[in-house]
Amino acid sequence: MPLDWTGQLALFVTAVVANFFSAISGGGLGLIQFPILIFLGLSFAVALATHKVASVFLGIGAMARHLKESHLERRNCALILAAGIPGVILGASLVLHMPEKPALLALGFLTTGLGLYSIFKPSLGMAYAPRNWHGAGLATGMAGLFVVGFLNGSITSGSGLFLTIWLIRHFGMDYKRAVAYTLVLCGLAWNGTGALVLGLAGEVAWHWLPALIVGSLIGGYVGTHIAIKQGNQLMKRAFEVTTILIGLKLIFY
């Protein structure tokens, strides 16, 4: 479905706003961007594949800013990718054949619970205390990353938030580091894998992508810059608001 210049402008503004807030909170891009694609005329399957391709550029915009801060450690990146990408491939391969409503309802309650959990844990993610990167703790952590990867491949919004909270709760990261890993690894590598699988299995609205890509790069970079400058407190509050909104959206979808 072709779009005129007003539709392209709507895509660009949507991408800037969605990627800006996602860069601050560590996820939730699909809360705004994915429904707009459907509203403008794409089917669920085409909107999902197009959204996944566009979301890769959030990772590129965020990476351009986070590399200046040196928050990413190579070993940790390799472990997160090794555990998560197989889950992404499985989730993206099954999503177009899965019953939608029961899964979204369960995820809605779980996602809302993440936000409430963070609210009632004031110290959560405020200090960097690394743990569970070896032995049994690492095995459990990688199993959790596989599950989060599956969610990333199979749902339209919220999976980045699950990765952010798992990196904080299990691996002891603070919000600043967890969001950095989420935006770069989930945004770039995981979403790139999901986009490839969905692109091969379905259809991408390629002529919609230029406006989405430019908006993603701008929104991702600016949001990341502000989040880094403001620190953990802003990211924590943004995470809590975003998880609750996404949870409610999934429940009442």
C-alpha cells in the first residue's frame, strides 16, 4: 500500500517519538509504532515484519551514542547473543501460526507486574553489582535470555523491557548498563534476526521503511543521549511507566 507525503510524515514522527521513549525506558518501541502501522493500512503480518526491520535502526542509533560510554563488555555481549538469538529464531518462526489472544493476555499481566515490581523496589537497578556471570548462575541466566529472545521474536512490543529487567534482576546491572545492552543487542542483533526470519516468511512494506528508518536513527540517538545524561532515576521511571502502559495495552488488546 503506497503512502502520500502526509502518510510518510506520520511514519517519520511516529518513529521519532516511539524510538525516543524506547531509548529512555529500555524497550516498548512497539507500543506506539506497531499500532500506527496497522492504523495506516498494513495487515498484522506485514506490519509485524515491517516493524521488526525498522526497529533494527533503533539499535544503530543507540549504539552510535552508547559506544562513547564504553558500557558494553565483549564477553557479556557474546553470552547474551548466544543465548537469545536461538530464542528469537524460534519465536519469529512460530509467531504467524500462534493463537494470539491467550498469549497476549498472559504477557499483559506479566508486563504490568514488571512495572509494579520496579515501583515497589526503589533500589532496583540503581547500583551496579554484577553477579551470576559464571557457573550455575550463568546457566540460569542464559536460560532466561533464551525465553526473552523467544518473546522478542514472537511479540510486537515489550520484549526489550523483559531483557532490561532480567539483566538488572539476575545479572546485577543498573538501569544505565541494562538499557545499553538492551538497545544495542536486542535492538540491533535480536531484532535484526527476527526481521530476517519474518522477512523471509512473510512480506515487508519496503516503501514504508525510509521514513521509519530516519525517524528511528534520530529518536534512538537523542533518547539515548538524554537517558545517559539524566542517569538511572529517569530510566527507572520511564521503564515503570512503559511497562504498565504496554501491559494494559496487551490485556485490553
